[in-house]
Amino acid sequence: MSADHKARPLLALAVAVGLLALFAVPRLTGNEYVLALGVSFATMSVLAGGLNLVYGYTGLLSFAQVGFFGIGGYTAALMVTDHGWPLWAGAMAGGGLATLVGIVIGYSSLRLSRHAFAIVSLSFALLCMIVARDWVDVTRGAMGIPGLLPPAMDLPGGLRWRIAQPADFYWLLLGFAVVAHALIYVVVTSRLGRAMRAIKLNEPLAQSQGLNPVAYKLLAIALSALLAGIVGGLFVFYLTIVDPSIFDFYYTETMLIMVIIGGPGSFWGVLASSAVLTVVPDLLRFTTDLRMVLYGLVLILAMLLFPGGLGGWLHRRRVARWRRPRPGGA
Amino acid sequence: MDLTFLAQLLLNGIVIGVIYALVAMGLSLIFGVLEIVNFAHGEFYMLGAMLAYFLTAQWGFGYWPAIVIVVAAAAALGYVLYEALLASLRGEGFERSILLTLGLSMVLQNGALYLFTTTPKMAGTSLSYSNVVVGELRLPLARLFALGLGLAAFGALYLILHRTRIGKAMRGVSQNRSAALMVGIDPRAVSRLAVAIGIGLSGLAGAALAPVYAVHPLMGFSFVFKAFAIIIIGGLGNISGAAIAAVLLGVLESVVTGFLPLVMADALAFVAMILVLLVRPQGLFGRGVRV
Amino acid sequence: MTALLQVRGLTKRYLGLTAVDDLSYEVEAGTIVGLIGPNGSGKSTSIDCISGFQPADGGRWSLDGVDLTGLGPHRIARAGLTRSFQTVRAYDELTLLENMGVAAQENDGIGWLQALLRGGTLRRADAAARARGRDLLATVGLADYAEAPAAVLSYGQRKLLAIAAAMMARPRLVVLDEPVAGVNPTMIRRIEAVIRKLNAEGVALLIVEHNVDFIMSLCSRVIVLEAGARIADGPPGLIRSDPRVLAAYLGKSSAAATAARHG
């Protein structure tokens, strides 16, 4: 515990400095490429963080995240363009609908085996794409809803913020990402997060101690859906269009790699890997195809050699430290 | 109602259903014997079609030799795959197998995209444009051959599973792994063969359909999810259940396409799967492994 | 005085085999009761049923008057009945203190919102849980490992941790499933001492075991099962020479000889 207590103020300082630097970026450079990377990092890190909550902490392998992402996007687009809602309300509506859908799907499939749950979550994501492509009356079909212009956002204090420049989107998405990660952090460092880990580590033991696994799993799913839905609602305005490609498997593959490399169950690890995996592949100028081949290879190698990820390696180190011979005997 | 139209739809449905069955049975076999959900399964269907295309359209092989080559290559690939990747998994942690096969699927799919681009290719053979006419029904020869191949594969699989020692061993492992191991069945040999057969079936399906539909790197992707839905509907690990569910789905899809917009047909597999899971989670035909 | 745990007519069938057959028994508050019987007699199955891990095909059971029949395992735990497992279970990646914390968290009245808002109530509850956790770890002799991940423990130490964790939520009854199986004699004595200490605090214990000597020296009452049914129920002295019990364990002819020797 003493090491943790020493580290905590240091950590807080590092986070504060880091955030300050991140938010200052648009003032330091007008380079749109950098700003686009920032938006990408903010969005993908929220998706990966939610997946980490469901899979890394609670142990539920789920492919449904991208479904919540797209539902948020479509809902926000429709609410804003067809009904004149403010952007934040549209995004919240997106998050709300995604949460509802997540709870319904979760509740009905959690009693299935883990194999079936994984397949159902996958089919859900696929169904979302099919519905988006074919329910033309609502979603405008394969063409999607283009020309999304974000309305100005009313800030407290009577200010109006016209979100039009890349810098604006950078601040918007980054700002939300900070809120989202803060929320995830509060949950995973609380006894709720500890309960999720317990359920992942040994569900029957947790049940015998009074924990209700379904409740905690639903909590993880609901929270991840809420955050994915809201960020989706904001992201589609950055893209200025929402179409069925918002449900692309590419998002699922990318967020999975971020979680696997960062270490399932490691909050900071996944945050770090989100950053690295947003910036590095772009720097290396890989085409999407090659990037995916590389991700696939990384996934294969990780599963063969490091099934526990970074977190598992850290855990083994802790165990080894305790097992060293100690004076006085056990 | 136009009976000829309906009969045409039924026939098309049976053909596609048989092909679905080949893919689904392979997937089911691999799951039953190894407890692995093979995410990369669709890619072997795609590779089978790709190879068939190149053999017939680019390198001048005949249709039948191409089929034989594809099946042999696919089975061999399955064998190698098992030894290199899957053997080490050994049933420990099923997330690992899903993620590993997902990684494999990413490599194969995107590798194919990189090498061949998304332009669809037509594996035009001498059969592509001839039809057999029975009464008022037109049966494209290519589809008939696909049907024939599928049925032949069914027969071969049945014989293997029920008449050979190792086939019976596969069924044993699939129904009760620990009991099978206790009576001395070698899990590696059985698993290896299961993967080889499963991948072989998938490749065969791809080659059989190459003359019928366009061939492109993403064709396996949409296929495999339907295969997942099919094995859930039929019952996880239940091979004959998968076959029946597959044919039923094929027919249903075909009939629906004739009367309703295309969207319904595509979503049918998943809606059916969800219904089955809600009402009868162990699948229509059930199995040893609990769903 | 009504008993703490009342089991009436418990029945469990597996595909034609009756594993537990119309079983009825009681456990008085604050006592240590043993549950023994030859292999396949239904001991573990019956406690899997009353702790909610297996659905029963018939019968009812209650704790302190509260009907537990058909409830899920987490509801039964919250009602005051906790257990340990034959396959010794622990949260390997969590520290021992964290293990203890999890065991207590559903029983200190802190809701989810309170857990997130991190107010004074939560801090007090967490502090109380930590204190109780350290206390119990000290009782079982694992205080030195409080900050160690549970993975470092030996098999016997894991059993001690499991017993300590089962006590965290202040249960009325703790069911132990083979607490000394596969453990060396020194550790057996240690576990026995721990159980006595915990019982002195007022907790009732129901112990399923194969080690008959262990049961006889520890328990004030012993219930014997055979083929899913109760064949004997009484103080250890009586059970030791009960001909039906001997017959169940030793076979009929040896039973008669043994009875003659001890009679």
C-alpha cells in the first residue's frame, strides 16, 4: 500500500500535465493531420475503454461495442437534423438508446454459455449493419445521412460555441473522452470494479459471497454502451456523415487489438495502447489492409505466447516477488 | 401462385442450403471436437473459391481437377493450421481460440484484399452458361454440379463418421470429451483430422460455388456469420443438426427473396438464431455441449 | 427452540439416478455438525443444493425461519449461509485483503451509488471491512500475506483463506466442503483449531468430510448418509459404533466384527 500512496500524487500530477498538453495542441499547431489523429485517439480510446470494462474487467468477450457506437451515431444524426435537437442532447439520446439496447441484449443472452454470448454479440453488430443498410425509411439506406452540420453548442455562461473547425472537434471529442475515462476510472477503482474482477476470476466463488453476476455484467455492458453511444453521436458529426460503414468490423478489430496489447483489465495499459496504436500505424504509412494483416498477426502471436497480456505478465512478476525466500520463514 | 416460380425458388434454396451445410458442418465438427469457434472458417471458403478461380480461369485446369486440387489443398492447409496454431490451445480458455482464429481471419482476409483487390472475379467455366431444362424449370448446370458435389460430400462425411474408427472417435470426443480420452482415443489425431475435414469442406464449398457467384476477398466474411447462426440454430456441435438447419435456412432465404425485399433474407439467419436462443437455447436438435 | 438450518425432504435426481433421496436434517445454532458417508452418498450434492448451486428436484430448506428453497446462490449467501468449495476457490490475482473485501462487500449495506460517490459512509465501511479482514487473516495465521496475491499461497493456506473469507460477511452458518482433504496432518490440526475458534464466536458449521477422525473429534453431532439417504444422526460416540454406519463403510461382515470389537 505504501508504494501506491507514494505513486498516487505523482500519477495525478502526470495526468494533469498530460491533459494540459493535449488540450494545448490545437493552439500550438494548426496541422489538421495531428488534430485528426487526436480525434481518432479520443474516439477509439473510449471504445477500447468500454470493451476493456466488459472483457478485461468482467471477463465477457463481446463484439457488440461497434453496434452501440453506430446506434449512437444514427440516433444523434436523426435527432439533430430531423428534429433540431442540440448536439449534446442528440448525443445523449444516442447513448441512452444504445444503453437500452445493450441491457435488453445483455439480459436475454447472459444466461447462455460464453460461446453463445460471443456469437450473439457478433450477430447483433452484424444485424445493426444490415438494418442500417436496408431500413431505408429511417436510416436512408446505404447512402446514409450526409451533410451533418453540427449546430452551435450553448455553453454555461451564455457562450455559443460553433463547432466547425478541426480544432473544435478535437476539443469536443477529447473533452468527452476525458469525462468518459474519468467515469470508467471511478468505477474500476471502486468496489464495483473489484466485484467485476472477482466475477471474471471466479464466478462461483463470487456467487457464494453474495455477488450477483448478472447485475455486474449488465452494469459493465450498460456503461460501455452509454459511452460508445455518446462518442458515436459526436463522431458522426466530425465525419459529417453517418452511413452503414459506422458499423464496420474494422472498429471492432482495432479496439480488440488495443485491449489485448494494453492488457485486458489494465486501465492505463489500454489507454496507452490506444494512443500508440492510433499514432504509430499512421506514422508508418500502412495501408489499411496491411495494418489489419499486422493486427491479425499480433493477435495470433499474443494468443499463442502472451495469453494474459500485459496484466498477466505484471501479475506473474508480483507473485514471483512474494515467492522469493523471506527472512523468518513463512 | 406461380408453381414454377416457387419450384425454382425451392431448387435454388436447396442448392445454396447444401453449400451452407458444407460450411456449417465443418464449423460444427471443429467446435464439437476441439471446442473452438473457428472465426477464420469463412476465409477458407473464400480461399477455396479463389483457388478454383485461378485454376480454371487463369491456369487452364478443368472443373473437376480444380475441385480435387482445392479440396486436397484445403485439407492440407487445415492439417498445417492445426499443428502450427491450434494444437497448443488445448481447450484452455475459449477466448484465446476465438481471438486467435479472429487474428487468422484478419490476416487471410486483408492479405487477400491486398493481393487481389476487391474486384470480383468470375470463374467462368464450360458450365457457367449452360442450363438443364426440365419442363418449365431452368436449372443452371453450375448449380446442379454444386448440389451434386455437396451431396457427395455429405455421403463421404457420413461414411467417415459412421464407418471408420477415427470417425467414430471424432463423434465420441464430440459427445463426451473426458470419456473419450479415458478409453484411449488420441486427441491430437482426432483433432487434426477434424480440422482437416472441416477446412476441406469449407474449401469445397467455395470451389463449388465459384462458377455460380462472383469471387472476391470479402465473400467469406458475410458467409461465416451465417454459419455461426446456423450451428447455433442446429445445436452447437451437432453436425447433422447443422446440416438440416443449413438447408432449411437456404430454402427459407430463397423463398423469402422471391416475395419480400432482399433485406429480410439477409437478416433471416440472425433473427432465427435469436429466436432459437430465446426459446430453445440448446438449439433445435440439441447436443452434449450446453448452450 | 427451532433449529437454525432446517432441511426437509431434499431430493436430487440425475438422469434416473437418485443422488439425494428425501433427506431431512437440522443444524442447531452455534453447533458444529459433521456430514459423512461413503463415496457417492450424496454429501456434496446435498450441500450444492442447499447453497443454491444445483437445483433441487424436491424438498424445502430454511435458515433461521427464512425459506431458501429455489433461491440463487448469491441470495442464499446474503441470507447468512456461506460455504467453501471442494476445489479450493480464491481470487488468484487479488491480494488476500482484497479477497476478504470482496467477501464482505455485499453485506455491509453500501449501495452502488454510495460506492461511486466515495463519501464518509463508504470510507467507514471499507475501513471496517479491512479491519475485520486483517482480524480473520490473523485468526487463520495468514496475516503476513495480507498484501500478497492469493496465487502465492500453498494448497493448505488457500483452504485457510477460503474459511476466513466465508466468515467475512458474519454468516449464521458456514458449510465447509472437505476442508482437510489433501492436506498434511499439521495443517489438519491448524484447520481444526481455526474452526473451533470461529465456532466460539457463535457461528454454526456444517462440515462435509471423508476424514472421519477429524469429524469425530470436532463435531458435537454427526449425520451419516448412504446412497442419498440419512442412515444415522447423533453424537460421535454413538455413530462410531452404529452397525448401520459400519456396514455402510466397511461392508456387512466386517461391520459385525468391528462392532463386536468396539461394542
